Amino acid sequence: MDLAESFVQRKSICNKLQRIPQNISTVVEHFFYSLGFRIAKQPVKWIIGCSFVVLICLSGLYKFRQEKNPLKLWVPPDSDFVKDTEWLMSNFAEGQRLETAIFTADDVLQADALYQFNEITKRIIRLQSLDEPKRYWTDVCFKIPIISKELLRQRRSVDDDDFFDEEPLARANKTKFDPSVHAPTDLYCSIVDNLQRGCLVFSILDIWDFDSDLIKKQTKYDIIEKINTIKISPTLGHPMNFSDLLGDIVTDEAGRIISAKAVKSIWMLHVNFLNVNMDEMGNDVGTADWATPDVLNWELAFLKELESSSNDLKLYNEKYNKTMGLWYEAGRSFGDVSASTMYQDILKIATGVILMSIYVLVILSRFTWVELRLCLTGAGLLCVGGAFIVAVGVCSLFGVPYGPVHTSLPFMLMGLGVDDIFVMMASWKQVLTHKQNREKTIEEKIGLMLSHAGAAISITSLTDVVAFIIGASTILPSLESFCIYAAVGVLVTFFLQVTFFVAFFTLDVKRIENKRNGIVPCVIHDNHQSTILDPSKSLAWYIIDWFYSKIILTKYGKAMIIIITITMTIAASFGASQLKQWFDPNWFLPKDSYLTNYMTIHNTHYPNRGYQAAVYIGDIDYNDNLKNIIILTENLMNMTTYIDHVSPWPIDFKNFIHQNYDKNILTSSLNNDELYNYLSKFLYSQTGGKYQRNFYFYNNLTCGKNAPDIKVSSIDFSFKSFTGPNEWIPAMDNVKLLAKNSNINGLIFVWSRMFGSWVTDKVIAEEVWRNIVLALICVMGTTAVLIAELQTCIWILMCVGLTLVDICGFMYYWGLSIDIVTCIGLELAVGLSVDYAAHVAHAFLNSHGNDRSARALIAVRHIGAAVLYGAGSTLLAQSLMAFSESYVFQTFWKIFVLVIFFGLWHGLLLLPVILSTIGPSSLHTETKKITQINNDINNDKETEVQVPLTSIATTID
């Protein structure tokens, strides 16, 4: 007896569990039937109400903020790079920007080539900004004391200044001699304090004092002789290695430079970081560098002048049969070019949207004046626009910034929203195919349509929402913000589709019943006769029925689909295993831009010149740590695998003290007074003067007085030119590790502008796989709650998982890598790929009968065309992106193509094959009667409404 009762109890529990999916389906369909009925009774009020809500959400725009700071867009906020950069901006208040021009010729060490380059350089030096107030080169340049001419002039006017008797270069080669040390302090500092300050320019034209007439008189021998012998800047008086400015150098047997194919000049600009406001000076895509308005305005004039000079040089080449070229970049170049590329394809995108709108109109309409659904198409697109407005308003209200990648959000919402429209239309057509439904009121027919369509689109929409919410947990700020906007946008799109669009749909149905024109509703076509098309007689139904019944759902067809799927998965798995994390900011640049051309020339003629970097040291006791700083510098110079060049002020300082004071600071210690006295003299010497820009003191540095306490110092160096993350990430990590293990007691870190993208490169792969796994978990969890049928949830999860594997694998074959753009694209892929499988699975689960193959055929007959139409509209809207020069749009296009192809393959081919073989039982074995009690709907009268919950799915004859 106990066993029997236990058996009955277990059976009862099993039956209750089995009824859970059916009960959920019934409740959901009840809800949407009631919602549709209510909307259809008062559609105008619902339209006004939805419009009012959208307008209310516009108020959130008063707190709208577009994030333009690269630090808060592309880099993990808790990374060392962000913390170090913010520290530098607040403590190292000043910095420099580089403006570079490269001049190329068969041999630039010819008088004619140098003359042409010098004429261009003189125009740059005389340049003024285009905007008011005018800024000249001398207003924005980085200035240093001019030594040589002033010293020579003072030498002639002082009687007992025998320390000036020899040329500075000759004196510098003598042990223990330096004017800054051995000259009387008052005399030397009076000279130094009265020195003119000149703009820092690195150029071999400096050798001839930028004198074009003098350059024209030079012979080839004169030029070669000066290039190989002059090591001090004639105009500034500071040591300078002019050979570093030459590219593609040819030397003779003695190692002397005899020719070169490229020469570059570098103009140094001064930037006060305390006056930089990225919200004002940043660009819309978050790629601008830190600069003040006066610097940016001068740089704009700089670029225009070089563009004009480049065009003039081309005319000169044609006239005199020369091969000279001019290539250039400014500090603002990358931000300008990348931003213009992002927005120069707006016309193509708008054209794609128009094409998609026409496509939707054609699918929804029949070719008669009455059944032309122009207004309904517009209403569907308004839902997408309204959802985007609400997302921006609500997110802005809660302080979520708008980022550059958010531009793609309307296209994603459009793809999801249009897909929902097609699902509703498919359900509407199915409702009208049953005679008993056609005899019902409009309210009942709209309720029936929404009872099934609402359940289908709620599964996909809510799954997408949860997927984006999970994605918002990312450590990348721009992706986090995008996912929040996307989650709100998808949710609002769903709400507007089941309210605003359904209300408009009701009005459109009434318009057709009243035979009103689809463009001008006041025109009535009395002779119009509406006909109800049997879906089984439509071309789409015929093609799908033949394709699946004769090919896909046959024994051989199923085997073919499974074999192809396995083959694709194996190939994709290999591709995914080869997929690398790699993001090069230069991908943001179009191939024919002046900046891309400059980078190509630079990499060709200066292949080993990499990215600038520095070791920053702050708030330490320099007396206790100077030895370790010197050792650190020596170790940097020995890292020849990663580092190309080091500007070693600690080593030059050590040699300065040894030569002039006969002290070896590696073996003997200095007191603070000695250290800061020597440092002051070093920084005012000819050898150390160039290192003043590497120090930022608490007080002003004064000649003749001990140097004040150091707030920040830096050791400049440059990396080698790297080919990919497998080189630059180890280089970054090893240099950081070297600084960390330097035993310097205080703040020390390594910083480079490129570390922003390198840090992102380092974490992006892990971030992508994490997001995908979490998204798959949320897909499983959400479908489990909404469908509650375990087997169906597993098949949906499998299809989404296989789709993502195939997308990742074929990204590799298509030349893509894991970066911030593809990471966002894959986040979109999760949302889009769910739709294809979920719609088919839901239709199969709600179809009648016990024959799995017949039910699979019913499902694809009913929903297959709608899914295909939705995929087609998404592809059409993105189609013109294929012709874009923007890396972002090109990447999104490729990912969308992969999502659509593999999503359709697994959703419309693989899934029906699986369901027709081992799919779950139907939720509805017979047509059910639903007692609808709704006082508001039917005048407080209990009405028994015959609702065939699955009548929207065609029954088997």
C-alpha cells in the first residue's frame, strides 16, 4: 500500500512537472490575448499613450553626455594605464606633442631636395593658426635655451673668460671641463638667464640655419661632410644626432653616410595638461589625444599647409621629372581621420535603411492601393526610433554616457524590430485562414494574433535583454555602456511592438476593411475586393513545403545537414583556436588617407623606429635611489630585444659628476646638498640642458642655485617596431616588470600612449570568451523560465552555441581578430542568433499532433518565411556597409553576414532536422477552450471565447 501510494505520488509530481510548460504557455497566451483585445478596442488611446511615454523619456536628454575621453571608452578602468595616466595629467602638468614631416627622394642628400624641403619648413615656421586668436609657431612650440650664439657673443665681450677660448665641442671632449661647472657662477648664470629661448625642431636643415640660399650652394661633398661631422645643433647649441633623422641610409666602407632616401623633421609643441578638457576637445569616436584649443588650431593650419605643399611638390615633379614626396602627420591627425571615417559613410547607411524600409513595405503589402501598408511600415520603424529615443533618454537620466559604438544600436534594434513585425504578420495570416476566426470581431482577431506572436517574440526579446544585461558586466567601459543601452532598447522595442504597433495594426486593418487608400486614407476604393489568401497557396509556403518535405526532412537530407554541420563545426573550431587578440588603432584609418600613407612611408624608411615611452618616477628620495635609477637605465639600454633607443639622463648625469667632480656615484654616496647642486649644474650644462623637460620640480629651477625637490622625473625611450601582440604585449610586460623590480622605493611606472590599446589587447580575448559563456548561460536560463521545456531549451542553446563557434571560427578565415570592435559584434551576435532558433522551437512546441516530422514541417511553414524575411531585412540594412572604408562598419558587416548565415543554418535547417527526429511532445494535443473573464473587455459579461491557442499554426490535413 505504501509502495502504491509512493508510486502514485511520484507519478503525480511528474505529471505536474510535465504540465509546467503547458501552463506557462497558457498563461502567456491568455495575457497577450487580453492585451491585444484591449488595444484593439481603443487603439488611438494606446498610440497616444505610447507616444506620450516616448516624449516623456526625451526629458532625460538634459543629462545626456557623450563620452569622448579615450581613457573612459577603450581601456579597463581599473588598469594601471588609466591610473598612471590620471596621475601624470595631475602631476606632470606639461608635455609635448610631435608634428612630423617626411621628405623622400632618390637621394635626399642633394642640394635640390634639401632646398625644396627647407622651403616647406620655412613656411611651417612662419605659419599662423586659421582661427582667432591667431597662434604662431612661436606661441605653441616647446622652447629650450639657445646656447651657442649667445655664448660666442659673450666670449668676445668678456676679458677674462678664458673658459670660452675653445669651441664648445672641443672643450666637451676634455676631461673635467664644463663651463657650467668651472665658470664663475654669477657670470655663467647671467649669460644663461639672458639666453634667448628657441623652438625645438629636430631637422638636418638646422645644419645650414634653415638658409635656402646657403643650401643651394652646397655640393654633394659638403652635405655628406657636414652630416657625418656636425653633432651640435648650430641654431640651438645642444647635442643632436642628425643621422637619426635619415631613412634608408647608405654608408661607405668606413661607415660614413653617403646617401639616404628619406629625411624627417620633427616640430615639438608644448601642451599644458591642466588646460585640457576632453569633453570639449575630444571627438565623437573617442580617438582624440590630449591637447589645448590653441595647439589644435595651429595643428589644423599645419596640416593644411603641408597638404598644399604636397600638391605643389607633385606639380614640381611633373615639370622637372623628379620623384620627391612629402608625407606628414600631426598630433591631431589620428583623431581627425578616424572620426571622419566613422561618419563619412552616413549616406551609405541611410541608403541601406531606405532599402530595408522598401523591402519591409513589399513584404507586408499586396500590390493594391488599399492593401499597400505604407503607414504600417512607418509605424514599425517608428517603434525602433522610439525605442532608441527612450534608451538614450533613460540611460542618460541615470548617468550612463553615450559612446561612439552606440551608433550601431539603431541597426540592431531595427533588425530585431522588423523580425517581430514579420512574426506578427505571419500570425495574422494564419488567423485569417480559419473561417471561424474571420467571423470574429476585430478585437478578437487581434487578440488571437497577439496571443501566439506575443509569446514568440517575448521569448526572443527577453532573452536578448538578459544577454545584454550580462554583457554589461564587462570591464570595458564602452562595451558596458553599449550593453546597457542595448538592453533598454531591446526591451522598449518589444513593449512598443506589442502596444504601439498592434494599435496601429488595428487601425490599418480597419482601414482595409473600409477600403481606404494605403497612402491617402481619405480616398475610398468602393470596387476593391479583399481576398483572404490561403498560406498554403502562397509562393513562400510552396517553396518551403517542397524544400523541407522533399529534401531537408528526408532521411538523406537529414544526414546531409548533420554531416555539413559537423564539417563546418570542425573547420570553425580550428579557426576559433587560431583566432588571435589583436587590435591596431591604425585599422580605424582608411587606406587612402594622408595619415595611412605617412605610416606606410615611415614603416618603409624607418622600420625599426617604434613607439615612444618613458619610465616615470615620483615622490622618492633621489639620494637613496639614484644608484638604482642608474642601474634601471642601464638595464633598459640592454633590453635590445624590445627597446630601440634610450635617452639616459641618469647615466649622463653620472658621467657629468665623474668628469667634473671626480666622483663615482655608484661607489660613493652624496648628500642632498651635493646631489641637488650637481643636478642644477647638469641641467644648465650643454650636455644636460636637453633633459630639463624630463623633470618637474615643486619650485622653479634656477641657475646657480640647488635644484628644488623633484616632483616627477622621466627616462625617455622608444620601443622597437613590433608586428603584433605576440611582440608588443611581452615588451610592455617585461619593461613594467623591470621597473617594478628596480628596488626603487617610491612611485615608479612605465607609460606609453600605446599602452591603452595594448592593455585592451591583453584582456580582450579573455573578456570575449567570458561574455560568450555568460551569454549562453543566460540564454539557457531565460528560455528555461519562458519555455520551461528542458529539451527545447537544450536545442536552442546548442544552436546558439554552434552559431557562435562558427562565427568565431570563420572570423579567422575572413581576416578578423579579437578586438574591441569584434567583441561588440559578438555581443550583438548572441542577441540575433537566439531569434532564429527560438522562433522555430517555439512554433514546433506549440504545433498539433504526435508526428514529429509533420510538426517540424508545420513549424517551418508557419515561421520559416518570417524568419527569412527578418534575416533578409537585417542583411539589406547592413549591405552598403560592405563598401565602407571604416574598419568598424566593415567588421560589423562581416559579423552580421556570419550571424545571419550560421543563425539561419542552425535555426532553419539543423534544428528542424533534430526536432523532427527526437523533438519534444506538443504542448497542445487538442484545441482547448479558454474561459475569458474580462469585465473591461466585454461589458462585465462572462464570455466564453473559442481560442484555438495553436490555430495560428497550421493543422495537418
